[in-house]
Amino acid sequence: MKLFSKAEVLFSVKSFTAAMLALYLAMRIGLPRPFWALMTAYIVGAPFSGPTRSKALYRFGGTFLGAFATVLIVPAFANSPELLSLALALWVGGCLYVSLLDRTPRSYLMMLAGYTAGLIAFPAVNDPGTIFDIALARVEEILLGITCATVVHSLVFPQSFGPVMLARLDHALRDARNWIADALSPNGDANSPGDRRKLAGDITELRMMAVHLPFDTSHLRWTGRAIHALQERLAAMVPMLSAIEDRLLALRQLGALEENSRWRTLLADITAWAGTRKDDTPQDPQRLRAAIDALAPQPSRNSSWLELVQMNLAARLRALVDAGAEAQTLRRHIGAGATGALPLEARHLPGVPANALHLDRGMAVVSSLAAIIATLAGCAFWIATGWPSGAAMPMMAAVMSCFFATQDDPVPFIKGFLVWTIYSVPLSAFYLLAVLPAIHSFEMLVLACAPAFLVLGALIARPATFGRAMPFLFGIGGTLALQDTNTADAASFINSTLAQLAGLALAVLVIGMFRSVSAGWTARRLLRAGWKELATMGDGRQAPSMPEFSARMVDRIALLTPRLAMAGVQQDLQAADALVDLRIGLNMTQLLAARHELGRSQAALWALLEHLSQHFDARPHVNAEEDARLLASLDNALRSVSAAQTSSAQRDALAALAGIRRDMFPEAPPYQPSPVLEKEIR
């Protein structure tokens, strides 16, 4: 193992200081469970001040909500253990469901509200008359831990989140520049697939990190709207660059790119312009726009397939230049904002709705049901056996069911938690049965705890060891809490430990039976979600804005990429390409926006959109006859729009239709502008 870095040591010392301060104050105030304050200080702690503050706010909100629910539920069902168990299980499952519909760190609030009710209620069911006092004490202890952690991490050598956010932002911009250089290479580039995967992952990670930004201590917290706007521009570049790559491939296949040096010169100029970094003098993109317009063929009734592909390429290049220019401007605004000089125009930028990310309500329901079943099973065993320490069993089952609900297969993670909790048992027993009885002052308690907690704190700060150090620390902290209840003896320790381990094992069993899925299963579900959205767009039921649709599909691509890699070679996933679906969807939104200005061509466009809806409704099944009808419908729409009056709407529609044809039928013979018979598309 490598030596701890200065940052890891600093985080560990600050976390230990906050935990001991919370423990001291809880003891001085006379709170019944002071070690809860200690554990909260470690849970809330984060290497950077912004995430520490946000976690503190979400944890307090979740704790308060969970305590409030406990005060309402326990007295109402105190005389019926079965109904009380059901009510608490339903509360845990309901809160988990709501939390899974928010894929940002804010979801922690509702998840915590769910299992906090179990943490408070299950140990107190034998004395329901004191539930209000117990819930109030838990809130006070947790608030104390939150306050101590927030104060220490914010005031003692605070680590600003701003530089990390800016570094990640510049990393994403660098990946975008690399992909632009690869995509616009006249002969293609083998690095392009890797660059597109990196950019999709960067965009989703930035969206998650930005949630903590308003809580940061630096000036960057005021640039939230500009950062969100820059994320949107990067997300919009993904389908643009993917389409440009494919159109350049089509031109190479048609032999048109080598014959026209003006296209190659234009691609080189755009690549050089896109390579401009934030410290370089900004270049005016107007010259590039003019060069693109000069090369784009003019639409006519007899436009050839080559001209239509060039028209689509020109439209995507112009959109790329527009998005790139806006991204460069936004990055300069963010840089100015980091020094406290954010321009006025960057303070009121519109943004993509918060629900733009992919949400899987079906899996949220399954996860919540698994949590309910695990909690009820633990309660049933506890009630049936009359186990004095059995309250820990449903309590830990509920916590584990919530903690890892976002994973495809939570079982390995819960097993890991179980294993490292078992490893903590000898050290926990040593502290409880040998060290604590010999301690008679708080100073001695601090000295006794320092070796284990300082080492574990440094390991928690290290991502590679976080998943092992945190359950180990939980095991020790949970054992020390027995001192709070005057049960620091061998029998109570064994009973409590066995109940906790039984709860973890129960979670493994129930989650393994009802909730675990493979990476390939999740990948298919993500693909089907994209096809369903495309089908609803085609039949007019849903017409999202282009930024919203692009953000959601790029998020799906970021989720798909690692799962496709883990799924290995599976025949039904080999041909799946979410980038193609993304390009088709953006072309469909463009058609929906332009159709009202195309007069007589609207009938042909509506027929095409209906065929597209039917096609994606049937996916992943392929029907050669239906595909032939769809291709004929596409060609008919192209001829109809080509004959329409020249306008910007006509150009947009032709570019979109050419893109859909190329994306869906890359191996089809080139489009022919001759009229099509009505019977060909029936």
C-alpha cells in the first residue's frame, strides 16, 4: 500500500477532530447516544468543503423527515407489531423509490429519510411512549455531528471544490477538442470511439458534481448557470460529431471527399479553430460559418444523394461551430466568475430541466419492493423468535437495501460490507471489552480512539479503499455505541453483532432473489427506453426540446458504455448503437419543428413519422418488409420536401431526412430523385 498523501492525512485529522468535538459536546450536553454524533461527523465528512456542506444539509433534512415520520407511525401502530412493521417497511420502500427518481446527490435526503425511521423506530418499539424523546435526541445528535463536521471542514484548511470542478470542466473540453480533431480528420481516426466514450462520461460526471457547487466556498459557486449551459453545449456536440463522422465516411464511400479540396480545407480550419484554448485570443467563427454556407449545395427538386449528404454535413458543421463558439464564450465567463467578475449575461442563462437525465421508474419500483420485503422478513424473524437484539436485523436489512440500490447487482457490494464488518469484530471487541472499561477521562478516550480512527479516516479519503474502510469504521462505531446504552458487556456485544450480521446476510439473500440484474439486462433496458422515446416522438405524443433530448440520450450513452463492456459479446447487443438512436432522435425533433412551414409536404412527413414510430415500437425485432416500406417512405418524404418552396425550413428538413436515411439504412442504394409510386409506400 502506498503511503498516505498530505491531502489524505489532512482529511483524516480533520474528520477525527470533528468526530471528537461532536462526541465531547454530546457528552457534555447529556445526549443519550453521543456516539451517533461521532458517526455522523464521519459520514458527512468529505475532502472538499462544498460536498461536506451539501451532504450536511441533505443529511439533516433526511434525518428530520425520518424522525417526523417515526413520531407519526410508531404511536399509531404500537399495539400491533405486524402493522407497525408493515408501515415502517412501506415508508422505507416509498422513500427509496422517490430517491431513485433523482440521480443527483440530492437523492440522499429521501433515502436517508427512509432508513432513519427504521434506525430510530426498531430499537424503540418496546417503549413507544418515549418515541418523541428518542426521535428528538437522534435529531439533536445528528445535527451536532453535522455542525461539527461542517465547521471543521469549512474553517480548518478548507479544500475548495472550485479548482476540482474547473479541472474536470477543462478535462471535458479537452476530450471534446480531441474528438473534434478525430471526427474531422478526412481519413477518419481510430481514437474516435474512445474519445466519444470519454466525453459522454465527462458530461454525466459534471452534471453530478455541479449539484455541490452552490455550497462551495469559492466564487465559482455563482457560476452554476454558466457551467450547466456549458454542459448542455458539450452534450449537443455528441450527436453533431457522431453525425459528422458518419457523413464524412459516406462522402469517402462516394469518392467525393478526395475530389473536393475545399471540404478538406474547411475541415482543417474548423479543427484549428476548435483547438483554441481558454487563454488564447478568441477567434471570430463568422468566417467559418460563411465558408460552410458557401460549400453547402442549394436544395432543388433534383438534388442528388451526394448533395443531400453534403447538405446534412454542412448543417451539422454549422451547428458544431455555433456550439463550440458558445462553449468558448461560456468557459471565459466561468473563468472570470472564478475570480469574482462574472459577466451579467452569464447569470441568467436558461437551463435544461432537472428531469433531463434518464430515469428508470420500473427499476425504482423493483428496488423499493426488495427493500420492503427485506425489512418485513427481518421483522418477521425478530417477532417470531423474540430475539432481544433482533431489532438490528430489519434495521440493517433496510439500510443495505437503500445504500446500494443504484447498482445493477447490489449483492457483491453488500457482501463486501458484510465481510469488512466481520473483519472489524475483533478490534471492536477489543475496544468495547478491554479499552473502554479502563478509560476514565475524555482525554484518554481520544488517545485510545486515535490510532484506529486516524488510519481508517485516511483510508476513507482514498477511493480505492473507501469501500473497505467505511464498513470497518461503521463496525467499530456501532460497537462503541453500546456504551451509550449501558450494555458494554460480552453477551450484549455478541447479540448485537450477530443481529447486525444477520441483517446484512438477509439483505444479500433478498436482494439476490428479487433485485439483482446483469449488466446486459440493464443495457437492453436502457436501449429500450431510448427506442420508446423515439416511438413517442414519431406519433406526436412527445416532442422534447433538442437540448433536453440530447442531455437524456447522452446520459444513456454514458450509462450504456460500461455495461456493454461488462456484458461481453452478446449477439443482440453487438448491433446496438445508442449514438445512432441519438442522431435519429435529433433529426426527428428538427423535422417536428420544421413541418408546419412545409405546406403540402406535411402529409409525407406525417406518414414518415408514423412509420418511424412503428419501427421503434417494434424494436429490437427487425422486419425486412417493414424496413423496405420505411425506406420508401423516407425517399417519398425527401422528394416531397425537395419540391417545396425554398426556405430555411426546407433546408433543415432535407438535412434531417438525409441524416435519418443515412443512419437507418447506411447500406441502401443511393436515393434517387425520380418520383415514387403511391403503391410503393403502402
